[in-house]
Amino acid sequence: MNSISFDHTRFDAAIVDLDGTMVDTLGDFAVSLNHMLADLSLPPVAPAAIEKMVGKGSEHLIHSALAHVMSSNEGAVAGAGAEVLQARVQALFDRAWERYQHHYLAINGQHSAVYPGVVEGLKALRSRGLRLACLTNKPTSFAKPLLAAKGLDGFFEFAFGGDAFARKKPDPLPLLKTCEALGTVPARTLMIGDSSNDAKAARAAGCPVLLVTYGYNHGEPVRGVDADGFVDSLAELDRAAA
């Protein structure tokens, strides 16, 4: 851990991101998206490309995947300009969204794993009296079953998805609303995430922010993000506060 010295007395609560922070869900995304694309008679997308699309909600993920495969699908949109491509993506979006939800709910959690150190970190936060909420941009109907399937739901008083509020991270609104639910002020509520999305939302909301180094940061080096500290494992929270 660097920059931030984890003194639990500085905080009353913590808000924890899900994908890329607690659970490696890239496998779930890849299976669901590629089943969706097959249903639409489109070619698959590689997990390495998907990783850069994760973090801004399922709608953005689907839109990005469609644009990716359609822009590289020779013959389908060969030579098409950006406006033509976007129009074709939009025309397929509703069907794609329906198929994606169908496939994701069918396999939710089956191709994902809790990162090492997550349980230890959550236990450390709870043992020191911090109230916990999970805040993710993935739909609530995906997030809550995933937390339950991975045995993480018992750590959190609240679990809010990307559809819980009018706007998603990096807008500060979800963090502010989560603080309201927890009954805490932002300055004493630690945001724990894996990307610039989490950091920007935290900065705008007035929450201190800690980022893990192993998640999905849109293909950019996470240590280049404006954050108060970085950890290679959430287990470092336990060791730092011991």
C-alpha cells in the first residue's frame, strides 16, 4: 500500500466496487457476450478486447462489443463511416440487450472467481466497525446473485447496481446516494475500486479512494489514476491496520 495509510479510525464506512475489485468476471462477460453475438450471427470477440470495455455498465459493454465486431467484420460494414456503424449498432441493441441478459443470468458466476485477499480484506473492514456497501455499474439483477453465489453478500448492508440511481459511476451521484443509505458523510467513507471510473466518482463525491492494481482499468495503467493509494490485494487492509 502506498500514499494512503489505512487508519480505520478515519472511516465509518466503505463502498466497494464489484467487477475487477472483488470478483474477476471477465469469463462471465466473454461467455455471455459471445453467446449474444452468435444469436445475432456476428463473430465472437476476444476476452482481451472485452477487458478494455468493462466498467461502465452492461449497456456500454454491449454497445462496445457490437461496434467492435461490426467494425472489423469484413463485408458487413466495409468502408462504413462512424455514423453508419453507430446506426447499425443501435438497430441491433435492443435484441442484443435481451439476449445478453438471458445468457448472463444463465451463467452468472460460473466463469468468475473471487480475487485472492478479498474475503480477508472485507473481514478486516467489518471487524473494525466499518459499514459496507457494494456499488457497481452492472445491473442489480446481475450483482446481487453474483455476490450471493460467491459468498460475499453477507458482508454488505446494501448492494446497488448501475440501474439503482439516475446515473452511473463516474458520476458522483451513486456514491452520494450510497453514503445517504449508509448514514455516513463522504469524507469518512472510503471508496475501493479498480478503475478511473471509481476514482473520478469518488473525487467528485468527496470520498477518499483506494484502487486495486489487478482489475479492469479500460486498458490503461491503474497507477496513473488520481487515487489516494493502491493495493495489490485487499488483504493488505488487514495487515496495514493490524
